[in-house]
Amino acid sequence: MPVPRKTRGRASVSKERLPYSGSLQHKQLPVIDAMTGKIVGTVHQGDLLKVFMRPPADIRQEIVDDLAQRGFPARGVTVGVEDGVVTLSGQVALRSQVAPLVAAVAEAEGVEEVREAVTFQDDDLAAAALPCL
């Protein structure tokens, strides 16, 4: 008895669906004609991923420019990018600057994950929370 194949419609290629093919270790997927149900070709994993991949240098430059435009100190924070994962390290003046910094970096196109190892000189959030106790 033939095993039914899992297929996707032609408009279903999206960033969220790509792990479907990667998790099963497929390097290519069949392209099926919607009218006839016959295989008309194949699409390779690399062809699908090219749409979502940007060179790390481009992502890094966009992040550095955006942070400078938002007023974050360029010397205080180091930005590293590898495979869509951005690593932030260094130091900012206030603790309250860390969360907006990470949020701004996460908005950049091509960023899949942000790893933050940023320290701060003054904890302005702890001082603000004390009167509420």
C-alpha cells in the first residue's frame, strides 16, 4: 500500500515552514503540479534559504548604524553576527538601556536570535523600584 506524501501548497513557503524540511534532513523537495498532482521538478533547500539569508557583514552594519541613530554609544557595545545570531557585549551607562538595545537589534532584518552579554555601570532600575516597597 502506498504511503501518502506530505505536501505543501505553492504559496506555503515561509520562514516558519522551512524548519519542516530541515528537521527531516531533506536537501530537496518535490514540486507538485496542483492540477495534476504530478511531480514537475524539485526545489533545493539552499534555494529556499537564500531568500532569508543576509551576509553577516550587512546585518552587522545595519545594526551599528541603527544603534548610532538611536543614540546608543558606538564604543560601548560590540556587535557580532554569525548565522543570523547576534551577540552583544560591552557596557552601557544605565541598566535601563539594555532592554531597548536588545529590542532594537532584534528588529533588524535577518536577525534570528540575540544573545546579550551587556553590562551596565549604574543600576537605575533598582533605585527606581525601592520607593514602591
